[in-house]
Amino acid sequence: MPIISSIRGSDLHKHIFGAKLHSQLIWTLENSDWTTYVSQDLQTRAQVLTPAVTHRSSVFWNSIVPIDFTDLPTPALTENLRGVVIGSVGRFRDKKGIEYLLEACRSLQDKLELTLLFVGDYALREKDYWLQQMADSGLGDRLVVTGLVDHTTALSYLPHLDIFAIPSLHDGCPNAMLEAMLAKRAIVGTTVDAIGDILDHGTDGLLVPPMDAENLAEAILQLAQSPELRQTLGQAAYQKVTQQLAPAVEQRNWQQVYERVLNPSSLDSSSNGASPSIRDFEFVS
């Protein structure tokens, strides 16, 4: 029976260096008939580890169903938000890069009135560390953390953000960013994984290098000082996510993968068996 493996994130970032999983991951890559990846970074890493996947792999993004934000309730902590609201959503752990967001906002607090909002909670095993980081941030009541909330509540905070920040060190294809795009938020992200693949710098978001609090602060300040730019980027992000990351697009991409695996002779003879270009798939305009 043909095997298709979907590579989505930490497996080829964090776990590849683990003694328990390394050999299993390599075996899976070597023995899969096809592998799919949610970012070009992940595919490149797999090709370095197992060059054979080059000729039997493809990249396409997650999709997301449109969300009607007008039907969502007003979240409880909005009364604590003032000034420019910079927010991030998720389970906060080492890969999220939030220490750089804390440092960036600390450097900006004398230049503009802001609130840094974290919608979510900390990974349990890292909680004490992040609580200390928050306490040492110097942001005081400008830092608001909701704690663990349900998905609907998390979504309800998005329309109240001026800037959505996702300073990840690596992150697959994060749904939180896709939800922010649906909410027409101006996004600052890092040039890693699908964040850097999906966002076009200056067109539908701003991109900065990972682990770079200075550039992150400059991008946040640029957006904070320009409501017009925030609106332009947010609208462009919405257009991209509804057109290029629609469920129908992902479904067609999966259909192509199944057809290639189940009927290898359907491969274009001109490709000489080479891996399909990313442009064979529909997320690239």
C-alpha cells in the first residue's frame, strides 16, 4: 500500500535531534512513497537529511474555512486594552520567539502607548520560565495575558488587535496567523517556514528575521504610526487567505498528490521523474 507522509513542523526542527526519534524520522522519509510539507523550509531540511525525497515530495499550505467575526462575543479583557494593541495567539513555548516580542515592546513603551496582549497560556513545562520573563519585561499593566481560553474566545480577540505579531523561530504553517489574516489584521512575522512563504513583505504583512528584537520593534513602530498601512496590509492579507488558502485549493493539491502516488505514469514525461515544482500547486499566484 502506498504511503504518503505529511511533514508539518516540529518533527523536522526539534525532534530530529532527539535520540529516540531521529532514526524513525529518517526511516519514514526514506520509505514514504511521497512526502508533503507545509513550508519550503521543511522540504529543504528533509532533502538535506534524505536526498531521495527530492523526487517524491511537494509543498502546499494548510487551508482555513472563512470566519464571521461579527457573530463573536466581546471578550472579557478588552477594557484593559489601550493604545496600540499588539497581540499574539497560541500556546506559548520555546519555538514562538515571544522573548523577542517582549524585548521589542519594552523598547517601544517610551515611544508610544501600547498594550501587548497574549491570548493563550504557556506550555506547562515552560510556565515558570515564561512567568519570570513576563515579570522581568518591565511592561507592567501594558502586558495582558488571558490564560487558557476556548477557540471561540481566542478568535473574538482578533478584531481588537491593531497588530498581530508572530515572531516564531520555526512554526510550520500556523493556523493562528491564518485566522489573523481572516480578521484583516496587519501582521508582523518572521521569515521562517510558511510565515515567510505566505506573507509578501510590504504587500500583505511585514517580515523580519527571527531572533531579532530590534527589527521586530521597527516593524511594529512602522505599523503603529500608520493606520493606513495597517488597513492596506490587513485587507491584502484577507484577499490572499480567502483565495490562495481556501479549502478547495488544499483539496485539489491533495488530489494531485494521490493521483501521482496511485498512478505514477501520470507524471509529466517531460519532468523525467523530477519532483514537481512548487508552482505545480495552486498556492503560488
